[in-house]
Amino acid sequence: MIRITAAALLLASASPLLAETHTISPGEGAQERLQEALILAEPGDEIVLEAGRYELTDGLSLDVDGVTLRGASADDTVLDFTNQQGAGEGLLVTSDNVTLRDFRMENPKGDGIKSKGADNIVYTGLIVTWTNGPDASNGAYAIYPVESTGVLVDGVIVSGASDAGIYVGQSSKITVRNSIARENVAGIEIENSRDAIVENNIATENTGGILVFDLPGLPVMGGGNVIVRNNIVSDNNTPNFAPPGNIVAGVPSGTGIMVMANENVWIENNIASDNATAPFIIVAYTQAYDDPRYNPYPRNVVIGENIAEDGGTKPDLPGGEQFAAAFGGAIPPILWDGLSDDSAPPLFVTAEIPGVSLNLTKQGQSMADAQPGPMTAPSAIEKWDISGIGAPAELEARLK
């Protein structure tokens, strides 16, 4: 009996060695072979996509924990969905501890790579793009983790999304870094999420560079504890091409970093240049809502040391030209709607960065009611403990 138990323990300890590598090559039948590998994989398995172009006509899905999907590189392994039937995602992941790396996805009819309820997921070394450039017919999101705990997005490139290039929603413990978001409506968006770090990214030629939003009516509410630091947010002046009705359809072209109805957001050490409406926009939620859980106002948004250059010259706002002219040709770098509630101060500015308030008096007012004037905001706030913010440290090992 003792020998049987020892043998069983030895087998159990060796089980990771039983993980398999499934190698897929492009060419005839690649769609079926790849989807079969995604279905039949076991936890710990790796699916390797050889170099080449994979012509795919249907979306892919993965629902097995602990799988790695790996290409040769984002330059060499291309998943081409140009002829995709239907409007689903290019790839849908609904399992935990998945790593997606080193391949390119082109022209999915819907979202690019979506993960839902997929905890401890890693996106790295990926490119997701719509090759026709900014267009309302493109999919909404390129990289799209939602309803997850533990998200690491590192070293991805996204372009052409008609909503957000990198979107993390209704999630917690998030890091988005070392990535490039270009020619999307929103470059990077953190929505209804907590404990997120957005750092060392380039957001350029989008409508809005980096957005931190909290919206009503969603299963997960109460976004906050977000750090936005060490990013380059430049030339985000692409005309808004979101389909009508999308929340980001209201984002002004020329937005650098925008915070709406969120709490505890710290913005520092970013370079925000050539964003024609404003480098920094802090606002309340603008629409009517009936969700009693929702707070539509920004709270404890901190704008620290940042470089803000050559912005505010052509605000994409009603009367924007006259607005800029009233401030000598460019509005100040921080644009605040002037709204707050009694739960916490809306805004702290710890650096010598000037701002303008629209001096609105109630949530939902339009720019027609604005009475622009110089902004005042307190500067003294204690630095937060950010030790619990960001993706779990154990996700780092998968980048090697």
C-alpha cells in the first residue's frame, strides 16, 4: 500500500511534464486544426502557431484553463479575419490563467481578442489592427478583457478600433504597459474597474488618448484606484469615428487624458502634447441615469507633475474657437466641468498646472450653460499606498 501511494505521489509531482505542445501550421484546414487544438488542449498545454498567414473565416474560442497560445512573432504569425463570416470576436477566451502572445490579428468583424471572466490573463507581444484605418465599421475593441481579476497587458500594438484599442472593463488588479495605441477612438480605456496601473504606453493619433470612466447600469460598479503614469499621450486629434450611441462617441477629438465619474485617480509624469481640446479633462457623467448605486461625479482625481505642451488650441466643443480665443489662443491644460458632490473633493492639482472650469452647476448640463473661468483646486493630498494596485506579480513570470 505504501508503494502504491508513493507511486501516485511521484506521478502527481511529474504531471506538469505531461503538458503537450500542439503545433499548427498555416494553409488548408488551418481554421479547423486550430479550433480543434483550442478545444482539446489540457491545462498546461501550449498551442504554437507557426509563421505564416492564417486565412480564417470564423471566430475562435478557448475555454480551457492554463493554456498558452503563442505565435512565432507579431510580424511573422498573422491571423487574417478579413473574410470572417458573422460579426463575432476574432478570439474569445473564457478560461483562467491563459497567456496570449506573439501573433498578429487583422480585420476581425467584431472585437479582436475578448476575454470574459478570465482571471489572471496575460496579453503580450500582440498586434490587433484594422488595416483600413479609422472607420466606424471596424470592430469596437482590439484588446478586450472584461469581468476579470488579474489582467496584464504588456507590449501590444492596437489600431483602428471604433471604440477602444485597449479596453479593460469591470475588472480589478490590472496593469496596461509598454504598449502603443494608435488611430482608435479611445487609445486605452479603463472602465468600471479598480486597482489599475496604466504606464509606459504611447497613445497617439486617437480621438482620446487615455480614458478612465465609470458608467451606470453595469454589473460591476464603482471604478477607482487607478494610476496613470509615465505615458506619452500626443496628437490625439483624430475625428471621432465611433458609431452613434456609443459612450465614447461623445469624447471630443483632441482629448489627452480624460477622467469621468471615477474616484482615486492619480495622474503623473506623463507627457501630454498637441492634444487640441485639452491635455487633461475631468468631468461628471453627462447623461441621465436611473441606477441608485451610481455616483456620476469625479472624486479625488490628482494631477501631479506632468508635461503639458501645445494643447487646447482647437477645442472640439461648442464655441470652441471663441473659447480658446478668450484665453489668448489656447485654453489652460486642465479642463474641468466644475461639478462635484459632497462625498470628496473632485480634483487636486499638486503641480503648477493651470486649469479652466466650465462652472456648470448640475449633472447633465450642456456646454451651452457653461460660464468658463479660472479653475482653483487644492494641492495638498497625502500620497497613496499603491502596493495593492496593478496585476498580480505572479503574472510577470509568463512574460519570459
